[in-house]
Amino acid sequence: MFTSGFKYFFGIGVALATAAVLYGYTTGGNHMGPLSLGWKGGVGEHIGYGLLVGLGVSAIGIALTLIFFRDADPADQADYMGVDYIEPTPPVSGSAWPIVGAFGVGTMAIGLVLNTAIFVTGLVIVAAVAIEWMMDAWADRATGDPVANHALRNRIMAPIEIPAAGVAMAGLAVLAISRILLNASPLGAVVVAGVLSVVILGVGVLAAIDVKINRNAVAGLALTLAVVVLGGGIWATVDGEREFHPHEVHGEEPHDEDPAAGDPAADDQDDEADHAGDDADADADHTDGDTDSE
């Protein structure tokens, strides 16, 4: 009997395979190419055809895996292993990683249009989410004890994610805040820097003090602050930096620059012209005097 998981993934695989064949014929495929994976003819546009075929094969592979293991059903597994009963594993706990992953995908989409740095930032977020979410799902089904599962997950991931998260958060925060300050006006930059400093200090104090504070609330506040800072950095990067004007020295009158100022050769030429003018005036006076005497 086919299980529900097998039916679901097998149906997706068949739909993707059919879409690949239709896509191949509508993009230039001929003869039996789309049906034979290019063995007896062309498949049309290669990237789209290959992507659909790959996804279809992956879905069918998952369906076959599920039917082999009977969708991880404890009763079927017990019958397969020859035992009376297998303790069922608890359901997977809730996670905030899908929300963070959606933010990363949106950042990548914006970066594809606007800026390479934004795209790389989104790519890093999506990669981190993929690893963290995968480890959480694995740890939830490692044993039947949720406390032991959490400890097992932290034992493996904490030595990696704590320093990596610190470096990534510091780098992203510095980059985003610098973009915001460069976009804001001089007075606005001072205000933004002051407010962010107070908020970051307050979140750090709440996380460090030994009082009865809901850790989830503090984590949610920190996550909200991170989203606001990253969103502001993306907006500031898109909007661009403000115009920077050179500083003017107060107390000096503006004057036109003389391109010949400070040039000794030009000064000599001016002196010679003045002497020539004086000689010409003297000759003119002498000529006038001779004329009067006659």
C-alpha cells in the first residue's frame, strides 16, 4: 500500500517531469529530445529544462525513500525490524528560522536588482538559516527526550555558531550603521548614533543581568533591532550617500583666482610692459616739446 508521503512527493515529481517535457518542446526541443533527456534530439532551453528535470528526480527520490521506510511509521518499522513496539519520536518543535530565511531571500532579490553587497548579505543569511534549521530538525528527532535533544544540538553547534554569529553580526551591524550614517544629515547622523548606542547598551544589559526576564522577549527585541538596522542599511545603500561639501575657512573674502599669480615670469613680463609704456610716454612728451619750440 502506498503511503501518504509517497503519494505527495511522487505526484510532485511527475508534475515536474511533465512540466520539463512541455517546457522543452515549447522552447525549441525537437523529436524525442525532451522525452529522452537529449539523447534523441534537442531539449530546448537547457537551464530551465535541466532545473525542472532535477527537481522532478529529487521529488521522486524522496518518494521512493519514504515508501522504503514506510514514512517512518512506528508500527511499520516495528514489523520490519521484528520487534513488538518502537517508541515514537516527538513532533518537530516550532522555529523562527523560516522567518529569518524569508528575510534573507528578500534581501537576495533586492540585491540582484540594486547592489552586489546586498545580494551577498542575503546569500549569507540564507546559508546560515539552511544549516541552523537542518540541525534543529535533526536534533528534535535524535531521541525521545526534548532536553537531551537540545543539549545534543548545542554540543555540536555552539562551538561553531557562537563565534561565527558574533563575527557576522558585528560585520553586518557596522556595515548597515555606516550606510545609515552616511545617508543621514550631519545632525541626523548624531541622533541615529546616539539612539542606537543607547538601545544596544540596553539590550546587552537586559541579556546580562541576573533577574527574572523572559529570555524569549529579550531575543525578540534583539531580533527586531537587527531587522531594523539591516533594513535601514539596505534602504540607505539604495538611496545613496548625502552630498559632502568641503569646509570653508571663515573670515576670508571670496576672490577670483589669478592664473598668473605667483608666477615670476609673468611678473617680469608685467614690469617690462610698464617700462615700455613709460618710455613711450617720455618720447611723446619730448616730441611735443620740439614741436612747440619750432
